[in-house]
Amino acid sequence: MIVSEVLQVKRQNGFFYVNGYQIKADRIASDGYGVLVVFEPSKLDYDFRPVTGPNRFAWFPSVESLDLIHKELDLSDHLTLDLHDGKGWGGKRPFKIEDFL
């Protein structure tokens, strides 16, 4: 799979809403914005095999993909702080991007 899009998605009442879909948030959080990374199939998907154990797949992200994800996470933080009138976690993420990789 390759990164197709990185989207800002609004979170309300524990759900993200995007293109008519409702996606339950994985963690409890106030209303705000999240970053949704959308993938599209690549030729590798047809040949892909678990590489780190059963049902465990690996992704070697490109620098460009990580930069795009990081940029969208920054924007998401700012949009969420704006939504809450500057109140939140003080503009510092309660996680590291590495937690998701």
C-alpha cells in the first residue's frame, strides 16, 4: 500500500466523520480534529506476506510520507486548540509520531 491522502477529519462525540462514514475514535478525547492517513493498493499488496509474524505486516515509510503525516498532525493540533479557544494540552502532543509507526 502507498499513502494516497492525508486528511484532517473532525472528531465529535467520540467519532470521526469523513465522506459519509462514521469512524469510532480509538481513544476518549474531546471534540477536535484528527489526521486520517488513506492508503491505496500498490503492486506489492498482491505479493505482500506477513514479515514480522502471522498477521503482522510492516511498512517502510518514505521521508516524504512521514513529512506529510507530521505536517498534518501539526495542523490537527492547531485546529483542535482553536476549537477549544486555546485550551487543551498546551500545544504539545500527548504522544510521539513514533508511537504510531
